[in-house]
Amino acid sequence: MRNNDKGELMHSRRDVFGVNFHDFMTKEQKDSSFELASEFGISLREVKNLKKHLNRS
């Protein structure tokens, strides 16, 4: 099985999309989705997925 740097990085961080949930939750309340996407360097779709994930837990 192949092992690459990206896979190792994603498994070691334990964050979804490379975003820290605690930072995301605090900024989610005051920033728009576009501001969150630009702040964390992710797409708007990934922001929506994170919000859905947080509402489920």
C-alpha cells in the first residue's frame, strides 16, 4: 500500500478539512460563511459541511 505525505498529514491532525473545530466554532458565530472560508483556506462547500457536522454532534 502506498503512503504519501498528504495522507500522513491528514491522519495525524485529526481535524476535518484541516480545520480546528474549536477555532471554527468560535468564529462561526460572528463571521459569514465566505469569511470563514477565506480565514481557514477552505471552500464554501467545506464550510457548509463543517456546519452540518457540528449540528449533528
